[in-house]
Amino acid sequence: MIQNSSQSKFPQFPYSYWLNSTDIPSFPKLSQDTQVDVVIVGAGITGITTAYLLTKKGLKVAVVDAGQILNGTTGHTTAKITAQHDLIYSEFLSHFGKEKTRLYYEANHEALQFIKQIVDEHNIDCQFSEEDAYVYTCSDTYVEKIASEYKAYEELGISGSYVEKTPLPFSTKAAIIMKKQAQFNPVPFLKYLAGEVLRQGGEIYEQTTVVGVEKGNPAIIKTREGIKITCSHVVSSSHFPFNDPSGLYFARLHAERSYVLAVKTDKSYPGGMYLSAENPKRSLRSVIVNGKPMVIVGGESHKTGQGICTFQYYEALEKFAAETFGLREVAYRWSAQDLSTLDKLPYIGQELSGNSNILVATGYRKWGMSTSIVAALLNANLITGEGSRYQELFSPSRFHADPDIKTFVIQNVDVAKHLIAGKLEMTHKEIDQLQYDEGAVVRVNGKRTGAYRDTQGTMHLVDTTCTHMGCEVDWNEAERTWDCPCHGSRYSYEGKVIEGPAKKSLGKVESV
């Protein structure tokens, strides 16, 4: 395996084991106007599952993706399927009441059962296994919080237990267990679903960027090349909603990155899935890589574009893995980006009351394996007119005074701070100081410029002004990307959009 000379313990480039484990088919670019019943924008787990459900019901569906299918957050997850989304149920009880909190649990529990049923029925080889899920603490500060969470489990009728010790090879103060959760490899699972979409007459298109929608019935989707898709319903499952201004999602969502290692260890893994209650987060689960048992170690989250020297997050996980299990090899490293809403509940369903045929699914808060299935089931039912008991709970047009207002203010003050600071920031490197495989913000003809000298010595220069709302992007060393600290847009070192809400590439800067 090629190693980075400056970071020799890690693979040189980040790459997800899930994506490397399975041959993923490629699909054509949409090249002409077309008409379907439903257009689904985004070909991750939400989009593919929604298409699977709708094509099974006889609807003509087209799935379009700006890049390659499954290469977004879906392909970079830790792939836990669980309704145990950290310590949330005690908090949700106080904010939303017992009925809505119980609905949240039931929606995610049903999602797990949906995946399990499909895996079992079709014998999909995706390393699906049932595991107990733990949230543990090594800090006295969190013992009371875990005890409160267990009381919430009891009140809600969730199958779980409170313990002080876990099977992990270090001492814990307390832990809460949610029984019979699961883990899997999402890529072969979704490869099967994508195949079923095609067999049922659905269409999948890659490298097709949607830039807007002409609202109405029918609605008309517009691509960057000017191609139009006429449809009765539109589902935005593109991580960040492609029709952002309509729902003001840039002000109602914030993006965070977290990091993952797949490691070969000296000690055997004890089974189960684990998450620390305290920060920095530590997430653990098992995996088989090329026939060998390994451990997936995740955590170290920060707001996108606001991390300092992003290799430090991989190094922190590597140190934790070595101290916990003994470390033989770091086989893979990757990172993921996810969005959080103002109140921690995802936005799923009808976008606005006046546009019943435009639906969204976003804000999974790093728990997308279950929540995306919740979204697919809910949106598919709304499109077919069957309705859902979860419709009100996840409605994108909701607003809760507590905690929405406080979160809204904090997030947008943070955006304003980075918008101003980026414009005034001093540069600390000269362009001729950049080594091979090094990037930095520099000045070119007096203008703030993003510069990266690749492994062949070629210099790539981009305008650092994000094309979404004008914030200044910063260099992400570990991923070799330009990341926006305001709303989470990410670009390749050449300036091409990797993740939205931005739709346009960074501008090019002429060489000095």
C-alpha cells in the first residue's frame, strides 16, 4: 500500500473500505429531456431505497446524481443500523413529549427491521449481524446522564439495560445498552436495491447535476447542461437539499465532518457496537476485511472547514486504537460529512405547504443508516398517497421554539464570524514554498488563492471564495479538499464540487 511520506502510518489517500469492497456499476449521464413519475435527486441510501420502494409500486422513477452512486456519505459511514442515536431520548422527552419521542424510536426500529428483512429474504452478502449497541462513559460527569437516559428507555418501553462494566478492554463508569441493533456493509445491500430499481424499469443517471426546479404540477427539474426532466413528484435526497433557498436550509442545517479508521489489532474485538458519551467521540464496531477481522474506529467530529490540520483527527483515532486493542495496521482511512438540524430531528417530507409534490430528506445527524430508511419509507408513502404516522414528527416546515431559536442564533453567528474572518485572514505561506502534495492559502497578484502542488509537481490554483454564499474556503490537508466553514460545501483541489450546497466549481486563478 502506498504511504504518504509525511504521514507514513496512514494510507496516502483516504478511501472507504465499503467502496473498495464491492464492484459498483456505473451509469450513464442524462443526455436528453425525459418524463417520469418521480425524480429522485441523490443516489445514496435514501435515494436508492426510495426508488426501490416506488418502482415496486409501479411508478416510473429516475434517480440522478451529480457524481457516482453511493460515493457520498453512504459510502463513508461507520454503517451502524440502530435507534440508539447517542444520549437523545431523555432530551427528546423534555422537548417533544412522550408520544413524539416514542414515534422517533419506532420509526428507526422499523427501519432496522426493513433492512434485516430484505437481507434475509434475498440472502444479500453484506456482513449483516445483530449486535447490542452501547453508549458508555469513562467520566463521572456523564454517569447521571446515562442514568437519565435509561429512565427514558423505561418510560418509552425500549428494550435496554443499564450497566457499569462493558466488554471493552478498559474501565467504564456506566453504560446503557439497546438490545438487538445491527451493523452491515451498505454497499452490496444498495447494489442489490439498485439492480432491482433497473429491473422494475427505473432509470439511474450519474454525473448529472441538478441546478433547480420549476415548481408546479408537473414539476420540471433542470440540469447544469440545460436538460429537463418533467415529473409529478421530486425528492431531494442529495444530502444538502438542491433547492436550498426555498426552505432556507443553509440557515437551518450545519455540517460536521468525522473520521474513521479500519484497523487490524493485536487483541480480539469483544463484539457489540460502542459510542462514548463524552467528547471527543469514540465509535467502535467490528468488520471483516479481506477475510481478516478488523475494527472500525470512528469519531473526532468538527464543523466542516473549521478543523485545524485534519491529520490530527486520524492520529487521535490511531492512538486510541493502539491503546485499546494494540495496533498492527491501519488498512483504510476515510471521513464523512453529515448535517444536523436545529432540533436534532431530521427534515423529511413535504418541503413547503404550498409544494406538496416536492419532498426532502436531510439532517440525519450521523445516523443515516436507519434514518435514511425512515426517510425512504415516509416519502414513498407520501408520494403514493398512503400517508404516514411519522409525517408530522419529521415535517421540514416545523419549528420548535425550544431548542430551535437558540441553535438558529448560534449557528448563524458562527457563519457570520467565518464569513468576515475569511476575508481578513492573513496568509502564512508563499506559493514557491509549497512542497509536492502540499496545499495552502497563498496570495497571487494580491488575491487570496488556494494552491495545491500535486505529487507530480503540477500547481493547481483556485479562487477561495465559495460559490454558494461567498465565504472563504480553507485547505483540508488529510482529504486534499477545499472546505467551506460556513455551510459545508467541499471542493476537490481542482475546484470541482464534491459536496453541496454549492453547485458551481471554484473559479480558476491564472499561474503567476
